[in-house]
Amino acid sequence: MLVAIVIIILVVASLVFHFASPWWFTPLASNWSSIDDTINITFWVTGIVFVLVNCFLAYAVFRYRFNKNKRADYEPENKKLETWLTLITTIGVAAMLAPGLFVWGQFVNVPEDADVFEAVGQQWHWSYRLPGQDGVLGQTAVELISEKNPFGINPEDANGLDDILIFSNEMHVPIDQPVKVLMRSKDVLHNFAVPQFRVKMDLVPGLVSYLWFTPTKLGRYEILCEELCGMAHYTMRGHIVVETRENYNLWLAKQTTFAQTLQPPEYDLVKGKALFAACSACHGSEGEGNEAMNAPQLASQPAWYMKRQLKYYQQGVRGSHKNDQYGQQMAAMSATLADDKAIDDVLAYIATLEGQAEKAGTGGDLAKGKVLYRNCSYCHGNNGEGKFALNAPKLTSLQPWYLKRQLTNYQQSIRGAHPKDLYGSQMILMSRLLQNEQALDDVVAYIRSLAPGGALTSKLPGKGHALQPVKVSAGE
Amino acid sequence: MTSYTAIADQVDDSPHPGSFFTKYIWSQDHKVIAIQYSITAIGVGLVALVLSGLMRLQLGFPDTFSFIDPAAYLQFVTMHGMIMVIYLLTALLLGGFGNYLIPLMVGARDMVFPFLNMLSYWTYLLAVLVLLASFFVTGGPTGAGWTLYPPQTILPGTPGNDGGIILMLASLAIFIIAFTMGGLNYVTTILQARAKGMTLMRMPLTIWGIFIATILGLLAFPALLVSAIMMVLDKVIGTSFFMPALLSLGESLDYTGGSPVLFQHLFWFFGHPEVYIVALPAFGMVSDVLATHARKNIFGYRMMVWAIVAIGGLSFIVWAHHMYVSGMNPYFGFFFATTTLIIAVPTALKVYNWVLTLWRGNIHMTVPMMFAIGFIFTFTHGGLTGLFLGNVVVDLPLSDTYFVVAHFHMVMGVSPIMVLFAAIYHWYPKITGRFLHTGLGKAHFWFTFLGTYAIYLPMHYLGFLGVPRRYFAMGPTEFIPDSAQVLNANITISAIIVGVVQLIFIYNVIWSLFKGKKAGDNPWDATTLEWQTQTTPPGHGNWGKNLPVVYRWAYDYSVPGVKADFIPQNMPDSEVEKLAAEPDLPRGDNVVPLKEKPAGEDKS
């Protein structure tokens, strides 16, 4: 009796939950309304079966509950009934399968007028490539991937030279234009999924997979990796911006081709030195940084990272948050660099500097810090050396107080939350693994111990209490 | 009369138990081995249960537990999944119940290879120990997800990519050896050692389910074995079976030419039949529980048998429905979607037949019956959501989301476990001679049944929303409303409650062993042979001097013209005639109160 009532309650509750649920598909932003239709058909068929079977179950349990004055029926088989049930089930299944296969046929066959772009996945970033003027993507090979050629394009292949490279987690597409996405992975399995577009596909190293869609709604949509790709899988996000043809063309015009990236960079050390004069007021004449001025060490930080940050400062991506007072100062100062050329010049000069800041201790626990640092090490390297391939800056050149402040800023979304900050959202997620100040101190202390002269420095200026000297082998 | 063999006719000359040691430890008695299997499986299952609790804590309350970092989270997920699927469900259903029930239900004295049977358990135990050892190696157990997809499984960036993964693969290989020894035994015993008169079409559905599941296992596990070996070679000596030319965290590696998709094909060639290796024994056992406690024959027995056989066969040609978005040739989608939806037909028929078995029955709402009815509900739910994922184009938005997690937990987590509980409450009196406590059993049922639905119903909707599985945390994600976190917290609370409630069950099992109500030989008035033994628990050799002879199918409940509402399989017609009732009892809907109490129903 009770069991029957509960089953009816569960059926009703399931229906109520279903119709009242605010958790439902995100509004569709592509041509794949046919997928939604198939889902609806499936919902109706399965929903009816769910209700009927369980109501029948509840009724049977109630009606034929134990009665000592009754006996069960004896009916081993009922051919007619079984045949009918088989038929009805087959019809129901066919009603779902037929539209499903029809729509799959559409998904498999890409329209001939579709544009093409390539999505490249790696742990734990996205980048993209467009075929350029000739409409043909150049050949690629994993062996060719390097810091100068992150896409691994064959420089001998003429088709590749005009390929347009998007060094960013964010891709743009024009509205109402079918687009075929070719997919390639540099390392492990990934998955290109945009919930609003409904379609998704794995990226597999060693082969090229594809999907296609026509974006139908302007907006900026999140790309999620949905195939487990290691520790930081959950931070592997990108964006896709659907915009008007005009805006798309403006965006496209600003992108660089493979041929352009092959040009050796031009810079002028003399001009760079002159420009650096403004920087040196805070960052020191040798780029060694200055805690009193809240200035991090610049020397020995790779140029690609500082270039990205300088542009972020200039564009208000970094240093625009109201609680980021030191960032605001830097944003103002970054305006003194008039253009990309000026940035290249000053960075070229900084690359010649060898200043080293005192890496004052923060009193953390090295053993605990080492455990925590494991999460950092995948991108920033086992020795905090930073990795271009993972867009991760060098940590050991940075002073502990600076590291701690930036980690705190990330945790509080003071840094990294700007939609144009490509890798900031990743650091926001990762920084939250350090759940209290002690954890921050521990991991910063460990990074400091990795720095040249870090833990082995006997001189401990300023505040902070002395650490026990700890031997850290360089190769660790 | 079909083939019964000399083996079944043998006088009981198997080595009789001697000391405690040979009786309970190095025992070759299938019943002792079954209990060893069961206790080990439930023990390691509890570890997996705790892991799921830890993982739910992170999902329900992110940024709260500092000891759970992304690596640890992935390790919990991976070990939870692998333990539950292989080391708990497969081992408990086949190693536990298969071992206990096969000889008893087919009327044999033991498995045909008792020594091999014993070896199977000890090898299984070794596999469990190797698996658990991976918690204690540097880097911890593997965190590659239970599917162990290369390349990431063996590369830095994935937790446990050194010792952890090697121990995992070694443990799987050892498990497969153990399973093969057990499986060959089960198949041979069913084919060769059935009692006189036990034709195949008289076998209880439990045996049919276990029989076909074992055949599936024998055919499917080798695919996992070879992929485990190939992956170990890739990892240890640098072959490239599954490894194409690739980078790892920016560094170039020496691999070239391998295919990650090949692994997925091998894995799911094993992995999909594995679903039915778990499901078919459950289908069989629940059929017998339903028939016994509804006092009615299973409806459409022959169709049930053929459905089991058809599902078993079809399960080998649907595997790539796990790979619709894997990057394999998308044209495969047409084929695998079609086969997958075809398999829904025999499966649906089984559900109908269970419900129709209850129809016009006389349902005793015992604890096993409650779990069996709970199973029909959860399996219907889980089966229907499978139609979403099997239909290739509907899989596109739902693949790799929480919808998948909710679906497979309903269909191959909760449902088989409902049956396992039904089976334990049902057969415990035979195994121990005592009933489990009914009140505790009912409390256990309600919390487990309602609690698991409270976990998994909402989880489907996280999937519709697009929340990906295997994410340590969502963080700020534009399309996901804050309310999703409320849902997640509620799911976690339900999960913790369900987890803790299992202590009631454990307590009940231990308490009832000593204090439970005495049961007698056939407390449920069941027809099948295991209830017709002369002693309970059955002694070594099961049947005393004479093996049973089978005269009828397994479902002669409430046969017209017979006073008792069940006729045991080993009761000859001559004796049945003596039971003829005068007049027959009212049936179905025509209730006529009788003054005389019908026999056989006073024990319920």
C-alpha cells in the first residue's frame, strides 16, 4: 500500500520537478533546433512510458496486495499481449530513432558554403587557425611545434603561410554563416563544446575531427573542454564571439598570419633603454623590482608574458579593478608606451638586465608548500621556471610579497576576471585551491626556495621571520 | 530429458571440511567461496562509497575542504568508478551470488572445478590488494577517470600517472584472470552439472542471467586485458599502441603513430557488455524474487529467457555508442544508434513482464519485494534516459555532462544494487538460517530508495543545463546560474545520508547472524531447488545422499487445483496430486472469503 502511494508520489514529483525546473538547456544560439526537437520527441515518448509503467506498477502493487483469502492467478504466457507490447515498443523506439538518424545525417554532412576554422587544443588552452586568403589550411606536424611556431605549421607549405593564427582562447565567427570546425590536439584528448550550440566533438591527437554549426544569435559563448584532459581540465575554457559580418571583418583584419610570425622581431635597444627610464623609477635600474614601490622584478621574466601584461594594462584588462590600486598605477604608466613597437623595444632592453630582488621570506612551511605547489607545477614548471607552451610566467623571479598579492587578487577576482583576460579565469580557479593565508604563505615560501639564492640566502631583510635553511636541489 | 551428466550423479566424494582453516579459509566449497567473494567485494565497495562521499563534498561545497585538490578529486572519481563497476558489482553478482546459487539452483554438489573456484577467489583478493596498494605509492592512485583514456592516462598532468596507473592495469589483469577461472567454472557447471530433469528451459531466470552474463564476461574481458597490457607497454617500454606523436605539457615525446581511439574501441568492446555483465544477473535474480513474493509465475518465461539471450548478443554490437563524440568516423553513428535502440525492445519487454508478474498476483510486501519493486522503478527511469544517450544526435548536447553520470548511476549503479539488496534479504535465510531484521530492512529500503532518487533525479537536470562531468569546480561560468550550486549541495546531502544509512544494513547483517529470527529450510515457500535442501545452511555437498530430480519449471506458484500455492521443482506429479485442493481458491479479482486458512501462507 505504502509502496504504491510512494511510487505515485515519485511519478508526480518527477513531473513537477521537470516542469518547474529552472535548470534546463541554455537558449539555443545555433541552427540545431532539430536537435532540440529530437530531444522533445524523446521526452514525450519516454515520459509517457515512465508514467504509464509506474502507474501500472503502483496500481498492481496496490490492487494485488497480500490477501490471505486470495490466490494469485496462473498465467505463464499471453502470446497476444506479448506480441502487442513488442509492436508498440518497436513503434515508440522507431519514432525516436528515425528523426534522430535524420538529424545526424545533417550533422555528418557539412554544407558546402561553410567557412572553416581550426580549433587547436592543448593542456589547458585553446587556440585557433583560419585558412587565410587561399582558403586552405597549411599542413601541420607535432614535430614542428616550437616557441616560434606554436601551431606546428609546415613553413615549406605555401598554403600555410597565409594562415591566420589566433593566439587566444577567444575565437570570433560571423553570424548566420555556417562554419565547420576542424579539430586538432597537440597532446591529449580534449572536447570542443559550446552548450548554446548543442554540438560537441573530441579533439584527438593524431587525427582531425570536425563538427559544424551556424551561429544564429549574437553574443559571447563559453567553450568548455568536456573530455577529461588532466588535473586542470576544469579550467580549460575558451570563448566564441558571434558578431556581425562588419565587426568580424574588423577583428579579422587585426590578426596576424603565419608568415608574419616568421619575421624576426625588430627592436631598438637604444630606444628601449630610453623608454625604460620611466619604468626604472619603480622597478629599479636593473629591473630588480622594489618592494617599497610595490614593483615586481622584471629582469629574467620572459618577454612574451610581459608583453601580454603590458597590453592588458593598456587595454584596461588588468589594473582596472577598483580594488587594484597598484594595478591602476601600472595601467597609467603603461600608457607611456605608445605602440607595439615601443613595447618590443623596452622588453628587448629588459631582456638584457640581470637585476635580482631580495626574495624576503614569508615564514611558510616548505614541506606543505611543496605539496601545494604540485598543482602549480604542471604549468609553471617543477622549478617555477614558467612555460611558454602553457602560457605560464616564470615564478622564481618574482618576490614573495608580489606573488602573495597576485594570488590574493586572483582569489578575490580583482585580477583575472576581465572577459578579455585570456588566462586569468584559469588562475582564479587555481588560486582558490589555496584556501587560507597559511596555504598562500606555504606555497610562496616554496616558490622562493626554488629561486636562485632563495632559501639559501642567509640574509633575511625586512620583516618576516627567519626560516630554517633548507637544501633544495636544483634539479628537483 | 536432456543432458544431465555423470558429474551430477556422482556420490558426494568431494573432500570434506576438516579444520577451521580448510573449512573457512582454503575452502573449496562454493558456498564458502561465495561468502569470501561477497565480503571482500562489499568491503572494497565501502571504500568506493567513502570516495564518492568525498567527491560529493567537493562538488556540493567547493572551496571548503582544503585536502581535496583537483588531483585528489580525480583520484576519488576514478577509483570510485572502477571499484564499483569491477570489484564490487561484477565480483559480488558473479563471484558472490553466482558462486552461491549456481550449484544449488541447478542441483549440483559444487562447481565442477572446486579447486579452480578457490583459486579464483584468492586471485580476486590479490587483484583487490594490488588495487588498494595504489593508494600508497608515490603520486597516489590513477586519476585518469575509470575509462583510463590514453594519452593522458600515462602522461604527466594526470595524477597517478606513474605507479598508480601501472598498479591499476596490473590489478585489472589479475582480476580478469580470476574472473576467467570463475567464469569457465560457472558456464561448465551450468552446462554439465544440472540435476536430472533440469532442462535449460526449466532453469530459474537467476541462472539464465548469470549464465549469459558469464559468457559475456568471458568474451569481453579479454579486450580489456589486451588493452591493459598494451597500455603498460606504452607506459613502461615506450611502444606506441595508443600514443600518436604528441607533446606533453609542452615537451615533445618519442611516441609516434598510435591511436587513442583504438583504446576506446577496445575499452568499450569490453565496457558495454560489462553493463550487461552486471545487469543480466540482476535481471535474473529480481525475476525470481518477484515471482516468489508475488506467489505468481514469472510472466512470459520463454520471452524472458530469449530477451536475456538477445540482450547478451546485441550488447556486443552497440559499444561505440559510448564514442559518438570521440572523433571516430561519424558515419558509425548511424549503425550504433540503430543497434542501441533495438536493444531497448527486449529490455522494455523484461520490464513489462516484471510488472505483469505482479499483476493479478498476491503480493507479500516483504523487504526483498520492496527492493525488487524499487528496482523496477529505478531501472525504468535509467533505461528510459538511455534512450536519450543512445540516440546519437540527442547524445551531442548531453554527452560528457552530468546527464550521463545520472543515467548510468540509475541504470547500472542504483538498479543492480537494489537487486543485490533484494537478493541479500531474500537469500540470507538460506545462507545463514536466519532472517534479516524486517524493521531495519524497511528503514534501509526507504532511505536508500528515496535517497538515491533525490541524488540522481536532479542530477539529470544539471546535465540538461550543460554542467560537464569530471569538473573539479565550475567556478564563475556565465551560463550556469548560482542555483545550480544549491542543487549540487542538496545532492551531496542526499548522498551523505544514503551513504551513512548503509550502516543500518551492515549492522543488520551482523546482528541477524546471531540474533535474527530462525528461518527454516524454505521460509518464503519458494519453488527453486536451493530452498529444498535438507539442511540450512546447506552442508558441504549440498544434497546429502541423493541429488534432487527436477520435474517442472521454476515457477509453479498458485497452480490451479493444488492446495499449496507453490510446487517445488523437485516434487513429482504423484505427490502433487495429493495436494489437490477442493474447492480451488478464488483468484484474481473475485475475492470470496474462505474460512479455511490456506496452507503455506501462515509464515509470511
